[in-house]
Amino acid sequence: MKISASSWSRIRLLRLVAGLLIILAAIQTKEWLLMTGGVVLSAMALLNTGCCSTSSCNRPAPQNNKQTDAVSYEEVH
């Protein structure tokens, strides 16, 4: 896998720092399950992946070319 270093944004850097801090906290408290969260965040930052960071979940807007008819309303008493 290629580590992309050309497009580091603030969010990506924040994700890396948060991941490293979580890893350090997990080592200090010996909470090994917590370390998986830190590893995931760090890996997401290093590999530049995540939900929508690479436009992987972007969907094109649906094309609506239908003409709508005028709707008439009748007042009911």
C-alpha cells in the first residue's frame, strides 16, 4: 500500500495525532482493546481512507426531467 503524503489536510493530521494519543493512552493503561481504535484512526490518516474522504460514498444527484402538472385545490367546508 502506498502512503500518500501529498495531500495532508488539517483533519487528516488531527486524525493521526488523535490515533497516536489513543495508542499511547492504551499502552499506559494497558487497555489493549482501546489500542485498536488508535490503530484504526492512525491507519486511516496514513492511508488517506475513511468514509467519504476519497469520495467513495459520493452518489450523483438523480436526474429529474419530468414535467409536473399544475395541481388545483378545492376548498372543503
